[in-house]
Amino acid sequence: MEPAISIEPAPVPKTFGAEEPIVLRSQDTRGVVTVTLNRPQSFNALSEAMLSSLQGEFDTIAEDESARLVVLAGAGKAFCAGHDLKEMRAKPSLAYYQRLFAQCSEMMLATQRLPVPVIARVQGIATAAGCQLVAMCDLAVASRTAKFAVSGVNFGLFCSAPGVALSRNVLRKAAFEMLVTGEFISADEAKARGLINRVAEPDQLDAELEKLVATIISKPRVSVAMGKELFYRQAEVGIAAAYEAASQTMACNMMDEAALEGVQAFIEKRPPSWNERRAEC
């Protein structure tokens, strides 16, 4: 049995004088990939370099068929404090801000485009684009001491882009209240509002995360990948189109050897023996 997940990254080879990477990635024998935001001194703020590094990691994972699930974590006290405001203020031009927010949006969308589930491991504050990142992950497990806010309005910058993700997780009035007040909510409030899935005591965070991870990776990768893609696609269209897309996806899924084996195993009252080859349809 695999040990519980830890955010301690795999050792990274260093040369003399080399700085530690701002994003760390490790993968266990089960295919669980841990991506760690590694700017603890800056509360893991999303600098341009951080956005590029995250995009690169997600692009790599998307092509890795051995990957089964991604845990997105933050080093230090904070999960992510949003954009790097010092960096933003140093380059005041419309063209720069347009490029920056387009880059951030593309990285956020990459989490949902991955063929495997992404779970946010939230051990500390998640504010502005950091809260957006939690909302864009498929699932989230948080420490009871974690806090969440879309606080840009406090600095005169309404969190419009974080509001896109927030309003797709939280009911409209609750989301808008967070956006116009900039106030923090607790982990328990975030769970009640639908922003996160589970809350654990700080010393039980990894154990609670592992329960969710183990349950998900026990399922066929191909079925989860097909289901995730359809889940987000159908949410953005009308109900008739959603049913049409869902019916086609289920028919295609049923032709997979994993699904055929799973159903046969149920009929024969035995554990399934998964085959991960995906049907062409």
C-alpha cells in the first residue's frame, strides 16, 4: 500500500549557485503527480515566470499517459496569494496587462483540459488569482486554517477573471458578495459554498487528501478522462446539447474494454481487471 501523499518534492539536482525552481514536480509509482508552487517567500504569487512554469508542467503532464492524477500544492504558509502585484506595477501598459491576463487565463484553462483530475491541496491562504486557481481545479481539499478571498477590489482592481471561475463553483449571490467585499471566508464556509470538497485539521490534511486520491485512481483512467472532458463541455451548453454530448460520450465509453470488463465483472460478481486501452469513436 502506497504511503499518504506528501507535498515534499522529490530531490532536485542542483549545481553550485543554482536557484531552486519556482515550480516543483514529482510523481509517485501510482502516477500521482504533485506540482508545487515554490515561491514561499512571496506567498507563491503568480509571477510571469510562475505562470510559464505551471503551463509547461501542465503541458508535459497532458502528454504523459502514466499520469493518473495531479495534486496542486503550495510551499510555505500560503497556497497562493494571486498575481505578483509588484511585478504588475513595474510594467504599467495596456498591452502588458492584456498579455499577462491572457497568459494567466490559458494556464487556468489548462487545469481543466488535462485528461486527469486535478486536486488543490490548500494549506494556507488562497487569494485573488490564487482563489481562482482553487476554483479551476477539479477538486480541492483544505486545511481548516486555510482562508479564501477574491480581494482585488480592496486595491481598486475588481477580480474579474477570478470571478469567472468563482461563479462556476459558488452560487451567484455568494460569489458576488466575495467579489465586491474582498472579505475572507473560512475553509468551512468555502466547503459550504461549494468552493472546496473537504476540510481537515492541519495535521490530517495529507491523510484526507490521500483518501480522495486513492478512491479516484482505483477507477479506470480512460473512463475518468472521458468523463472529465464531457463534464466541463456540457456545462457550457444548453441542456439538449448537453444530453446529446453526454449520450455520445457514454456510448463511446461503453465500447472501451475497461467499461466492458467492468460491467462483465459486475455481472459475474468479481473484481474487475482493468484494461486501459481507449476505444476509437
